[in-house]
Amino acid sequence: MKKLTPAQETMRAAALSRRTLLKSAVALGAVGLAAPLYTKNALSSSGELNLLMWSDEFPDPVLPNFEKATGIKVNSTPFSQNEEQINKLQATGGEGFDLCQPTRDRAPQFKDLGVLAPYDMNKVKNSGNLLPSMLEASTSVWTWDGGLYHLPHCWGSEAISWRTDLYKGNPADLSYGSLWADDVKGHVQGRPHSLLLGIGLWLDGNGKLPTNRMLDAFKDPDSFKKIYDQILPIALEHKPWIKQFWDSADNTKSGLMENDVWIGQTWDGPVLSLKKDGKPVSYQAPKEGAIAWVDGLSLIKAAKNTDQVYALLEYLQTPEASAAVAEGSGYNPVVKGADALLSPAAKKNFQEAYPGDALNNLWNRPPEPSWFGELRTQYADKFKAA
């Protein structure tokens, strides 16, 4: 087995813990209906909390159970892309929000944004429940000026999803290049910038554009342009393959179920949620590796309800709550023991999504400097507008 990078070790350890940490399991109803084990305290018996959140990462009954257990009302503002979240925080300076949900790789951008405050870890009562690998994913890139600005909430990946009744390819041969085969022309979905990355990983994997698995694009702007100037023409040539560009979990689902999408590059959660419900869809890491990410929770400097923030963290960092997040969203838990509380269907979906050596072959998003996001958007916009 090849030597893993520290980031790969992080994701692999988390994934393996999900499958092997505990042998016992409870019925699905316990995950879906029972409130997590949580004790009220004087600081969390009232008030409200303003949460800027990914639209699909707090599925029912996660927040209703928290409100019932604590008396705290959660005012949620959903978003569908990190750029949307960053724009909201930039426009308001963070005013009006207590917590937000950055993805791990956006640490440099959020540091530059300057709207976050460090956690008082003495008040994060259940941090010891977090999988060490998941906590390290946050501490390794979200620690600056002596403080920690990010705690993990869930993790997932972006890879290949397809309609099992419409796509005729062999899942064992899946590649990011499968999106551009002649027999799927006009039936592909993806995000512009993700599709460009996927093309780069495909070209690197087949030796046509050696880029150290696209990590060379993160070195500096000139390196980025040199690589993406070779990727963009291929994307433009294959624009007729695109049925739709998705920009949220919901239209990922509607693309597959209503808009004649046969195959795409998507997040795992929306597709695995459909699969768990018996829909004719599936999701799997391609041979170049699934693109892995960790979404977390960050305290906003302008927060008015910090006691309530720590109450929510205490609740979320229980096995029951982390399992409920994963069960309802299709993503993966970050708390010890949560894996044992997942339904058999969720466990089976996870195993099928990462067959063979897939967990050792994850492509973990590296931290993105601000220049990277700006350049990537320029190339993605050209692809989308073509």
C-alpha cells in the first residue's frame, strides 16, 4: 500500500472509524426520532441563535430536537455554495449571525475576511467526543493568533453519481473522464469549477497533463494559469455534454430525477439520500479518487448569542446528534460512536461509495489562498458562459 499523506490519513481514519469503531447498532427510529442525550444548563435554557448554514447539513430532526431540549430558538439562513456564504459575511461584516459553516479548505480566505472569533475551548464541553482525525482536520489549518476558529460538523466527498437505469457504463471503470464519453453527451451535470478540477485529475491520471494530482495548481497564480489554460479548452469543447450546471443539493437531486441527467460530478449527500430512499441512483469514487472535504462551524466575531453557540456545539458533539446529521444528509459523522447509530442502508451506501482502495485514494482539498478562489472563478465563468 502506498504511503498516505497526513491529510489522507485524516480522512481514512475518520472513514474507518465509521465502519469499525463500535459493533453494536440501534434501530433507525432511534436516530430519527429520539433527541440526543443532552442535559439543560442555566446558560442554555432560553434565547436564540442565528445560524448561517449549508442548506442540507442540518436535516430534521437535528435542530427541532435541539430547540426542544434547550428552549433555544434557531434562526437559520441557508446557503448552497461557499462563495455565497463569504459574500453574505463580507456584506454584513458578520452582523446578524452567530455561527457560520466554512469548509476546511477555505481557511486562508476566512482568515483574510476577518469576521471570525476564536473559540473558548474551555466552553466546548464535548470536544473530546470528536474523532481525533476530524478535530485535527480543523486544528491543522484553522489555528492562528493562538486560537482555533473551526470545529468539524460533517465530512463528505465529490465524485461520480449516475442513474442506474439510464447510464450504461460499468461502475468498475468510472473515471472523471466518464463524463465526457460519447454515449452520455447532453446528459451530464456538475459545477463549472468542479468539472474543471475533475478534467485536471483525469488528465493527470492518464499522463496527459502531469500536475501532481492537480496540487501544482495551488503553488502560485502562474502555475495555476499554466495548468488551467490546458484544461479550459477541453471543457469548452465538451460544453454540449452538459445538461445542467448544479449549484445546490436540491437541483443536484432534481437533475437526476426530473431533468434527464444520466451522470454527473456531485456531492455524495444528495445522491446517497435519494439512494437510501430507493431511487435508481448511485454514487462512487472514480479511479482518480473522490474529492474529500470537511465542513465545520465557526464563531462569528459579531455574535450576540455566544452562550447559545456553545450549547449548540455541546449538543452536536454527541453520537446521537452527529448520527442524525449523517443519516438525514447522506454525509458522514465526525463524533466517536456515531457510526454505530446509522441505519443499515446508510452503512451499505458508504461501503458501496468507497469500494476497494478508495479510502486510501481520497483527494483532499488543500487550503485555498484568496488568489486561487478568484482565478478559479474566472475560468469557471468562462466555461459556464460558453
